[in-house]
Amino acid sequence: MAELAEILASANITRALIVDDAIDEAPLADDLSIDGPQWTRFFDDLTGPDHAALTAAFPEYADLEAEDLQKSDGFVGCLWANRNLIAPALCQTLFARYVADMQADANHLNVLRAQLEGAGLVCNAVGRDFIAAVADADIVFMDLYLCSAQRTDDIKVSIEGLASAIAKRRTKPPLVILMSRSNRLEDKRSEFREGTKLFESTFRILVKADIQVDGVVQRTVGRLATHYKKSLKLSEFVCAWEDGLDAARDRTTKLIRKLGLSDLAQIQHLLLSAEGEPMGSYLVDVFDKVLQHEIEANANIIATALALNDLDTSEFPAPLVPGANDLLEFVEHSLFHHRARLKLPGAIDSSVSFGDVLRRKLHAPAAPEAPATDEAAKPTALPEIKSDMVMAVLSPACDLQRNQLKRVLLLAGELLVLKTEAWSAKIDGTKTPVFDMGDGIRRCIKWDLKHVLTLTHSELNDLLISEQPAFEKVGRLRDLHALEIQQKLLSSMGRVGLAAPMPATHVVRIQAFTVGTDKKLRNLNVASLTDGGVCFIGRTSDGEKAHEKLVLTERACEDICRAIDQVDPDTVHERSRDILRSIQKSNVLYETLEQGITVANLNNENFVEFKSREAATQGLVARNKKQTDTLIGRQGTPAFRPCADCLRRHRRRAGSYCRRSGSGRCSRSRSATRLKSSLWCGVVGTYGFHSHLDVFIR
């Protein structure tokens, strides 16, 4: 608790707010909306004196039907206030479910409040009327359903209310921990975060039952508070971007309105007619550049961006939702124009524009009984371009616009479904790393610099705009990337740089094990590991080698460590017990898992060590290893194989061998007994795309 107090003080977090309908003094009609049978029994069993007492307490009682009374907040409030005086037995039955739920929640909230105050926070608790209280709170514990009925639509009360409160303090939003006793908490976390416009680094979820588990609340709050100042920098930048975008739009629109029909006519006569470029396409290009100029002119955007340059990324929180960080979408948007842009031609007399990507059109197969026609008998256009290939238009844009080309230059490329082995973060001008044609399948394009075609405008028209076109436009490369490919093709002396693509991500399936006294794996059965993790594929810091890192969710890291904390040292191998106890007494394992684990290349089955920040080895990672029941064996152990020198020197001592494999000097020999004591816990997972991962934690 003292450590948490220091973290909170460092982050300048002093005030906490608990928002829960259990804090309200009286229920609303919606709270009892799922208690239909109880309402029916209540009205059926009322006596004459009960009716008279209700009429006196609530004058509208005699004029309203039972269904209307059930929906009246006034009647429910009156009944609650007089529950011990008017038909007390019936009221007790009617409110029984509500009272039990509220009492259970109140017990959790009392424990939560005591924990927060014990950490030095000033804690306030409010019910459904919470918007004003959020204004000065640094951390908010928010109930998912501010209604006892917990209907699907009841989440809107929490989302809309918190979104309204946060909108008043956009540059300094509070930390938010969403809590509930509902089993829908996991499913609703993304909807809640997106609806309230919170960043993942300022948002977490908490099952109310976990409040009673010692250390869960403290660890969750501590992790959020540790990165709070970094999150504020990100919030300030995004708010500056939103505000700057609105201001830039207004300035751009004001500038555009200065254009009149006479100006457009002069542009058409003096420029576009000679260039062969359509007016609409030209204005969209120009307005895009003017808007970008105005965005760059915003001083607040530049200032907050400079602050992000100093962001310390040496430590970062584990992701909340596995696979949520879809960085490939950013990559694809930065490389291609939106598909709607294809409707705007780039030149009046040309059916294609610079950077257009063409693909063979997939026609529905003809019915078997259909007679052959002259059209069907015609030879296939460009038979060498298969359905899994595309062509990019790389003739200079000015020549296309002025219709000065007798033949248009095209470069062929192969479409590959984007899998783990197909992704590369290396900058390569002959490859487009990601391409989305709108069919839900992500692909990359491998351009073949030796497959160049030239077609006349007439031939292109036949391919694209005839009665039965054989090809269609499926994308348009942005100028920078199209120029990159063009310069590669033409072996130009100058090369236009391209921003490095962001790391790719794919999902991982995880299981956790310990090693028993019989040397066999024992599943820890960590339920939250069904969330899996995310594998980021990028490059090393020097940019020379491929680098892949496995990142587990916060709950996965937490639950693995929590499960290990519950392991009885007497149930693991005797030489591993001291190591187990040391891990149970520290956060080193969690911090190592939180920062991600470097894994080997796709086709490499060798083990790779992963270490803590202090360079202490925490375990071994292997990809594509077959899962075995026994983790530690004698000669032929999955961790180490004997080298040739060891086999000759210790031919009669099969229990001794080194780390190295193959021939060479033996520099580090270890006995089988020593190996048994060096490994004690394992995490075994399966990547998507049919590759496997084994992680063994020492």
C-alpha cells in the first residue's frame, strides 16, 4: 500500500470517485423492470386497507393501471419509502432481488473505498447523478450498468454520462476502471471504451468479486497511475489534432469560397485543357494539399507533437484487448487512396491514372448447357496475367494527362494472402506490404521488376471500359509509394523515401504449465488465457534484422502470476523450489511478461532466452516445438543437445552435455541433474497461421 501511495503521489493522483447505482437511496422503476412476476403477485394480493394506504401515500394510485404504476419512478419511490408500513410482506417479496443485489454491491464498494483511502486517496461515492462529480476526479471506478435490471440498453446510461463528463476535460481525462458483477463485462469493454473516447492506457476493467482478492485493485490502479502522465501527453496531442483539424477545415473552406466560376474557367482554359486533367479530380488534389498545409500550420498540433517526441517508451502497459491494435489499417491507408477515389479519373483522354492497380475481373462461370458464342471463342486478353496477379500503371502522370504516350507502362505483381511468413517490416520498393481490395482478405503485392508490359490507350480501353471488360481498377497507390516502385523499375539515380511500415500483428493462443516432481507438465488452467495475446512483427533497433515479440494482455500477465503465486512449492521439482519462492515474492516475472517476449524466427525451432530489465534470464522461448508431456529429460532434452565434442568426451556419461549443438569445442557443459533444476514453469501457446510457440519459464 505504501508503494501504491508513492506511485499515486508521483502521478499527482489524489481524488477517486466511485459511481454505482447501489449508492442511490431509492430504486427507480427501471430497477424493477425484470421483476414482472413479483409485480403481478404484489397487485393481486393487495387488501382493501392496502389500497387505501397507497391512495393516501400516492394520490395518482387510483387513476393509473398496474402497468403504468410499474413504470412510474414516483410510485416506486413512494412504495420504497413506505415499504415497512404499507403491505410490508408484499413489499419485501417485491424488493427482495433488488435489495440482495444492492447489498452485494455495497459490500464490494465498502471494501473498495477502504482500499483507496488506505492508499491515501480522497474518495467520494455517488449514484446515477454523477456527471458533475467527475469534474475533479483523477480516477473513476464506474459501474457498467447503472440499473439493477442490467438490460442490454442500460449500458448507454454509463457511456453517455461519462462521455459527457469527459468532454468537459478532454485534455486531462481521468483514469477509468469499469467494474461490474455481470459476466458481460469482458464483451462490453471495447464498446464502453470507444463510446467514452478513452485511450486504452487510461482504461481497465474490474470484476467486482476481484475487489475482495488482496492486491488486485492496488495492482490495477498502480499500473494505470504509472503511465498516466504519458497517457495525458497522448490525449493532449489527439485533442490538439481534433481542434486543429476543425480550425484547418474552416480556414480551407474560407479560402475555397474565394473561388468563383470565373476562376474555375480560367484554370480550365489556361491549365487543365493543356494538361488534359479533369476539373473535379484536380480540385480534390489541390484541396487535399491546402488542408494538409493548414493542419501543419496549427501551433498546438506541433507543440503537442514535440512533447510526444520525448515520450519514454522504455516501459509500457500490457494491452487490454488482444488483437485490438490493428496497425495494418494505418499502413494500408498510408499507401492507397480510398477506393471511392477511383471514380475520379486522373486524365481526360486516358482510362487510367498514375498508380492505378488493375486486376483481372472475375466473371461468374457460364452455365454448362449455354452454347458457345463468338465472344467466348475470343482469346483471353493478357493470358500471362492470372487472377492472382495485378498490374500497376507507372507511366509519368503528366504524360498520361497530356496524352503524349503511345503506350502506357505497366508493372506486373503477384498477390499474396498476408500471413505471418509474408509480412516484412523491411523497406523494399518492390513490395507493397498490405493491400485491401474490400473483400475482407488482406494481401500484399510482390512486384516483379522483370515483368513489364506496355499497352496502347485503345488496348487499355478494351480491357477496362468495353462492354465486357476483362480487367477492373481495384486500387490506386499514393504518389510516394507509386514513385518508389517506379524509381526501382527505372533504376533512377534518386530515390524517394517511404515511411517505414508499422509492425504487423497477429493473434496467439496461450496455455500455462508448471513442472511437477515427476518432471511432467501440469496445466495451470488459467481461464483468461483464452483471450490469447498479440505478436508484433517488426525490426530490431538497428533496422537490420527481423524481430518478433509476443505481448500478453494485462489480465493474462496478472492471472499467470496469480496462478503461480498459488502453486505449492512442494508440488514442483525439488531443485526448483527456491526459484519458485523467489518469483512468488517479486514482480519480476510480471514485469517481464508485460514488456513482451522476443521469439525466434518463423522457421527456427531453437530456444531463445527472454530476460528481465536487469538482464536476469526468466525463461526460454521456442517456436514450432512439438508439445511434450515431459519437460526435462536425459540426453535429447528439448532445451539442450550435446555437441560432437561432448559426445566423444562423455560417451559413457550420457547425463552430461553442453548448450551447443553440432561440432566444435564444448564451452558450457551441464549435467542432466542440473538441467532438471533449472526449469520449473512453462507457457505453451499456438500462433495463428498454424505455427506454434513454447515458452518455458525458469
